[in-house]
Amino acid sequence: MTRIVKKPDERREEIIKAARELFHTKDYDKTTMQDIMDALNIAKGTIYHYFSSKQELLEAVVEDMVDEEYRKKEALMKSGRVKGLPAMEKLRVLITESGTGPETERILDTLHHPENYEMHTKQLGRYITKLAPLWAAVFAEGREQGVFRVEHPLECAEFILAGAQFMIDVGFYPWSESQINRRLRALPRLLESQLGVPAGTFDFINEKQEGKK
């Protein structure tokens, strides 16, 4: 049988994708490095050449998911359906159309384990760094259109994303349900204040949350 030799980047991506699938279907805690080796039919030396531990592999999987969400959101903003919309409508799309699914949420829950706290914090920073410029571009466009009154679009986007991610994520701190709910109820007014738009502009956010219940 001919031995297939893959480029390092291809092999690394293959391992990440196999791990991502197993972390979703079998759960991170129940998946072993041997399971991933078996799924790809690769040797122990191969997988440990790229990842020294399962935790390091988890971090690579999370990075892959953040990159994927960024690519999806970027493609969405450039799509024919969204590209020509006014800034306010683009922002509505960014808010209402999530780039994550059940698979992503299950894996991200793994970051809530105490031993993954440092990784969780690092990946939040990476998420903000990747995604904030997309939001900032819409804020800046809205400012040019006279819709938003925001002096620092990028910094505004960074604070909004950081606050929203941290203040409703029980993985960072065991917030109570009532604490999270009152913040979500206040979110539309806070966004209106940050962007200088009329009251009621972001009421659709709470309507979306109510629809999930």
C-alpha cells in the first residue's frame, strides 16, 4: 500500500477537524487522543508532533471555530443580500444571524471547566480581535450615513462584544439567571446610547430572546 504523505498544514487541519467532530459527537471528556488517531488511522508520533496534549488540541479546535465564525460573518456582509443594505439593516443581520450552531455551543461549553479558564480568556480576546472590525465597519458606515453617532467605531465594537460575552457567560463567573436576564433586557437601551440612535431601535433583540423561550 502506498503511504500517503501530507503537507504539515494539511495534516494539522485534518487532526483538528477530526477532533472537532469527536468532541461534538462523543464529547470532549469522553474522547481520547487514541480515538482521534483511530479515526484518522495515524500513528501516535504523528498526532503528538502537532499537539502535545488533548487540551492543546481543544484550543486549536476553538481557534478553528472562531476563524470559521469570522469567515461566515465576513462572507455574509459581502453577500449580495447584505452588501447593499443600509448600515442599520446590516447591524440587524449581524445581531440576529448567529454564526454558531449546536455543535459549536457543545464544544464551547468545555471551556467552562476550571482547568480551561486561561484558555477561555485567551480565546475571548481572540474572538474580539477577529470579530470587532466587522462590527466597527458597520458602525463607521452608519456614521457616514448619519444614522449612528459614534466617535470610535472599533473601540465601541470591542467594548460591546467584550461586555456581551463576559456578562452573560457563566463560564467566566457563575452569574444567576436573573442577573443575565436583566442585562439582556437592558442591552437594547445600552446599544442605543452607545450608537446615538432613537429609543426602540434595538427592541428586536429582546423580541428575539422572547421568541427563544
